Amino acid sequence: MELFYTNPWLQESSSLVKLSLIALSIVIGYRLQKVIFSPHLQAPFVGFRSRWEPRWLVGLRFSKDALHHIQQGCRQYKNGMFRIARVDTDILAIPTRFVDELHSKPDEQLSAIKAHMKNLLGRYSTIDILDEGILHTYVLQTELTPRLGNLIHIVKSELDFALARELPSNLTVDDWTPVCIYDVILRIVARISARIFVGLPTCRNEEWLNLSIHFTGDVFLTMAILRRFPRWMRPLIAPIIPRYWAIRRGLGTADRVIGSLVRERRAQQAENPGDEKPADLLQWMMDKASPSDGRPEKLAHRQLILSLAAIHTTTASATQAVYDLCVYGNYVEPLRREVLQAVAEDGGEYRKTTLTKMWDLDSFIKEVQRLNPPALLSFQRIVMRDLTLSDGTILPRGTHLAVPAADITKEAEYDPEFDGYRYSRRRRAHPAEAHRHQFATTDQTSLHFGHGKYACPGRFFAANEIKMILAHLLVGYEFRLPDGKCRPGNTMIDEVLLVDTQAKVLMRRRM
């Protein structure tokens, strides 16, 4: 419970959240909202302590103890459906056997984008731009992912630059120095992402780096507060939330920095059409955009949305991995040797094949994610028109469904203990299915990146970032937890898990 209140993103919202608990109008609002807006589906609820308990109270308890609610449902209704009372909506949890038949449904029937906009309150967080098209998703899939191998040297260059700038300058080979590793990795990931997304020199613009980092916090905090109010009250509450206005100021800054860059590039390319274009995501978006999507302020806005999706999730995964390397120190030397061998086999430098050889490191990261997932629910969708499943179940229009992804990987086939070689061992034992057990691969048993056409389009880039950051830390540094300290825990806010952003590890340079 302490972590819930000490996380810096959530401290700011505590007074408003308390108001939501005592305001009678909110309770009345929830009852009206349930009557007016909720689709009807016969599936049991979990999390209620009695039939008389108010639904809003169960929803608030889910905010802090979502894992217990989800595990209760999975145990009690194994292979069946159950409903979760999140503070702002009911979510239908469905078993994994339906994933394969649902992931290819057309957007007109089952929408991932509508679920994203509902979860992040699109009109307030400004992610409702997703409803105008999926330009950035298309470019990630068709331009960035196929070029990842050729971009390794650029990522490596920016990583070297970032490590030199972001790690404490007083690290030595003799003395252990306390380091807030989350902050270090956050800045490194932001720099690497910006190098690929907007290129030099903008990727080193401190104003843009700070905006791309803080935009996620502004969106998340605004969402966390507004979820606790019924829909009709949100237009009244939003204007008194400071982070709501920070989002709007961020759009202006993005247009000034990125929008101006778009205008500058277009002017240069019109004047010198034969010149080589920059090889970054912004340029690919400029080339692929429709006239409407290609407006400079729209491209700048989408760059912020990319930062929202990319920076903090990648940082959290890498930070969780460092925490587990501190706890399970027996993995450090074998993983370090694997990194050194892979680099040596490629002539002493990082090439397109280098990271693909690091099977054990990939497995370790996937195991870390298994036990510390970014979210307890995945494959979230909104039913756009009545949908009949293969077993005859009818999902009414408006149903918000999800798969309890965090519980899948804790079923009987998995050892509950940490096993960093779990997936590399499976790859070696079943070569024909080796791809299935990679960190970035999705299927109905591995849903942390989603699945189907709306699986995270940047997951392969994120996997490369995480592996390269960890590889460099393993080779160049030693790290451990301070004496007497346990592994830093996670904070839960609804179904989202937040890594401890303030914990320190002790670091020193290797000989």
C-alpha cells in the first residue's frame, strides 16, 4: 500500500482521489452511468465482498489490488468468462482460447483503438488522434521494423553517447556508487528513441527530450484522476488538473520543435529534390502521410504519441531486468560471456546478427516480463457491434473485453520460481518453434505486447533497445542491491504495473 501513495506520478492526485470517495454526486453519477451506458452480459463479477457492496467501492479496491481480483476470477472461473469492476467501466475477462478467433476481426466489429482511447480517455489525453488514422503504426511496421538490422550502428552510437552523458561521472572500479537506475535508463531510452524517431540534431534537444519523457506522466496522471469520476463530471474536473494543461502545452511545444523541423525539411527538399533524405521515422511519416496526416502539427502530435508508447514501457522492462540481475546474480557472468561471444563472432562490433545470437539474454528479459508484466490485462478491445463467439456466447455492442495476460504465464505448466533460461532452453529443445519463444513474439500464451494486427508495432525495436542497453551494462559495469535491501517492488494502479522509479542500485565500473 505504501508504494501506491509514494509513487511520484500518483502523489499529486491523492487529494482529488479522496474527493471522489466522499462526493455524493459521484456515487449518484456512477449509478446513472451504469444504467445508461453499460451493455448487458450474463457473466459473474469478481471482487465483491457482499452483494450489497457498492460497485464504485469495488472499483477503487481494484485500483490498488487488481492482481487479487484477476487471480480470483481465473481460479474461480477457469476457462470461463468473468467481469471485473474497474472504477470507470466493467471489463469482461475472456479465456485465451478466444484470442485466435478474435484477433483478425475487422475494426468495424472489434476495435483495439477504441479500447486505447477509452483506457487513456482520448479526448482529455489527446490520443484521440488515433481515430484519425494509424500512420505511425503503419510506418513502424513497414519502415522501421524491416530496417532494424541496418540501424544497429546508429542505436549503438547513440547508446555510447547516452551512457557517457547519463551515468554518474564518479563511477570507479573500486567504490560502489548508489545510482537511481530508472532515471539513468529513462534518459538513455529517450535519447535512443529520439535518434531513431526524429534524428540528429533534434534528438539531442533537451526541450524535446524532456517533453517526450514527461508527456507520458502528464497523460497517465490525468487519466488516473479522471477515471475516478463519472463520465458527465470529467469535463468539469479536467480543467482543474494541472497535468491536463501540461498536455496541451506539450502539444504546442511539439509543434514548435517537431512541426518546425517538418516545415524546414519540406522547404529544403523542395529546393533540393535530389538530396538524400534523413533516415528516421519522422521522414518516413512525412513521405507516407496523407495531406491531412502530413500537417506539421499532426506529425508533431504523433511523435508525442510514439514517445508515450515507447519510452516508459521500454525503460520499465530494462529496469526490471536490472533489478532481477541484482537479485539473481548467478546469471550475470553467463550472460556477460554470451554478449562478449556474440560481439566477438561479429568482428568485435555490433552488426545486424549480433543481438539475435543472445538467446539467453533474450530469455532472461522474457522471464523478467513474465513475472513483472507491464499490465495485468492485455488484448483489450471494444465490441463495435454484437458479436457471436464460436461457443455461442453473444458479446453485446459496447462490451469492453480483455485477456488476463499476467495469469496465463503463471499457470501449472510454469514453475513459479524465476528461471532466466526458461525460453532459451525451449528454443534449443524445439528448433522448429524457436521463434515462438523469443521476447518479442506474441501468441495466445504470450500477450504482453498484445496479439494480432494491433500487437505493439514497435516491440522489435524495443527488444533491441533493451538487449543492447543490458549488454553494455553487463560488459562494462557491476551492480548489486544495497546491503539489507530487497528487490524493489511494483506499484499497481488499476491493471497497470509501475516499476519502482526511485530505488537505487550500487554500481561500479568493471576492471
